[in-house]
Amino acid sequence: MPRSKSTRMSFRAAAMIAEGRRGQSRAADSLKESEHLFRTLTEKSVAGIYVVQNGRFRFVNANAASYAGYSAGELIGRKSGFMVHPEDREAVKKNARAMLRGERASPHEFRIITRQGSIRWVLETVASITLDGKPAILGNSMDITEEKRAQARLQESETWYRTLFETTGAATMILEEDTTISLVNREFVKQFGYSREETENRKSWTEFIDPGDVDRMREYHRLRRVDPEGPPKNYEFRFISKAGETRDVFLTVDLIPGTRKSIASLVDITELRRADETLKIRGQQLENKTRELEELNAALRVLLKRREEDRNELEEKVLTNVRKLVLPYIEKLKKGRPDPVARTSILILESNLKDIIAPFSNKLSSLHMNLAPRELQVASLIKEGKTTKEIAEFLNVTPSAVNICRHRIRHKLGLNNRKINLQTYLSQLP
């Protein structure tokens, strides 16, 4: 039977109530899912996530708390700015406000002081949210302390290397694989006259090389990028300065590790090469002079030897002539029983002659065992080829006395028991 109007309204109300209950259940489930998703995201995130409301932490995940050495529970309810470094607090407030107003999109950096008192760097972004119907701030952050330290070390290293690059005493270039000069130092500008503005990223190093050296050096440049240990790292070449001068240069070049670039140091050795050439010329001149002196010395030695021989020959002739041509007659005069005055004159004449020839005769005596005067006389006469009889007559002694002298002379000269002719031996003496 047809339902009454009131009945139909009751059914409709019941349906609406049931639908409302189902909607409330779906909303509750959705809220639970959202809360689970938020907690999962915050707890599993590698970033630090936190919510600040009324200037205090309402939520902090484990990562954000760990930056400062706290647990998440220890930070809930505390003022959000308590750990910010005092020198950075104003900048943090300014940057956060700008980000919340949409005036800043990039993250900002600041320092925090950890629970242990150390300083760490944090990178942060913030956004406006609503929590429990009230405005709040959602913060995302990352600990960038190690990156900052690495950046500082890199900056220090770059500063150190740039200082070394600029202050080294050698002209230095950084060369690209395509031969472009990307960097030169002050010494390069000073030595070769090319400014940085006209060189860096504008010139190829091949433009500065003497044409006779370009092909060789270009091939080294290519091979160095195939086998870094293949081509030489040190060699000489000719560099053309801005003034058009050809300079002799000693090059040290190698690849920068991990790149296709090379670093080249150039030392101008032009003056050294000129000094070497001058030294070679002077050395050759000295060698020529030395050779001339040696030849002159050889000639002088020949002349001195000849002079010595001439002097010895003259002495020998004087000695021989006096003994042969003068002394025999003096002996005869002495035997002729002259009067006292004549005898005295003869003795004086004999004494003076003996004094004159004494230096000549003493040579034999000093060189050969200090022969006695009589032995020296006999040796001199033997040397002249006199026989024993002739010597006996000349010295007015017996032949046996001459033989005794001959025996003593041979003994003192070490000729006993040796088959050596005494006259031949003596004739070879000076």
C-alpha cells in the first residue's frame, strides 16, 4: 500500500544519517592515513623536518634533533631559535620572513650551536601551514657542515694553488686540450710581454712558438693525452716574445690529474745559452792557446837540449884541448929543469888552467861516485881514447899505477865482472 508522506520523510532522514556516519568514518580513515603518511615521511626522510607554532617546536623528527645532539622529545616545547648561533639570529629571522612572504625561494644557511657546544651549518627552507586551526611554520633542513668544511678546504686549496701559481719564479700556463691558453701567471706576462687580456682564452700556445719547433711540440701535446708517460716532460724550444725576440726556453709540462688540461712552466735560458756559447768560444781559444804553448814549450825544450848539448860539447872540447894541447907542454917545461922564476910561472900557469877546467872535470866526479882527483884524471883521459901507456906518460906515473886507477874506476862505476868497455861507457856520460 502506498506509504504516507511522513513515512517517506523518516526513511530519507535515516538514509541521510547513515550516509553522514559513513562520511565521518571515511574522513576519520582518511585522517588516519594522512597522519600515518606524514609520520612515515618525516621519520624516514633524510631531511630534518619540524613544525614551529607560536615560536616553539610542536614537532621535530629524529634527523632535525640529531643535528644539535638532542632527542626529538627534548626539543618539543622549546623556543625554535635557542640553538641558532647569536651572530646569525637576525639573518635567520629576516630570511625566514622573506620566504614565508614568497619574496625568497632559495634556501638559506646558518649556524647552530649543538648540545656539546660545537658549531654546525644548516640549510633551511620554511613554509606556512595550519595546525589545529592555527597558523604554523613547517621547516625542512639539512646538515651541511661537512659540505661547508669541504668547501672551505677547497677554497683554501684553490687559494694556495693560485698563490703558488702567481708567485712562482717560472712563467706558467694552463693549456686546454685544443691548445688554447686558459690561464697565465704574472711571470709569463713579465718575461714575454703578452698581457692576460690578450692571451687567456684567446690565444693558442702554438702562436708563440718558433715555426721550426711547432710540429714537434704539437705532436707531444697530442701524444700526452694518449699516453701521459710517452712524450718528454722536459725539453727546450724557441719562444717568440711580443717584442719579436726569439728566446731559448726550457719547458716542464704535464697533465693536471683527472683532466685533459696541462700545466706548463717555462724558464728563459737565453742568457744561459749565450753564456754557454761564449764559454765554448773561450774554451776553444784557451785550447788553441794551450796547444800553442805546448808547441812552444816543445820547441824550447829542443832548443834547451841543443844548447845543453852544445855547452857540453864546448866544455868537452875545452877540457880535451887543454889536456892535449896545453898540459903536456907544461909537463915538458917542468921536466926541463927551468930556473926558479920560470918554474914558478909554469906552476901558476898549470894551477890556473886546472882551475879553469875544474868545473868541467868535476861533473864526472859529482855524477859518478865522487872519483878521486887522480881517478878523475885517468877517467877523463880514458874517455878521450888514451891508452894506458899514453896516460902513464902524460901523468908521469907507471903503467901499473894507471891500471890500478882503471880497476878502482870500474869498481866505483859498478862495472866489475861486466863485459863493458870502460872507454865506451865513459864516452856516453855527460
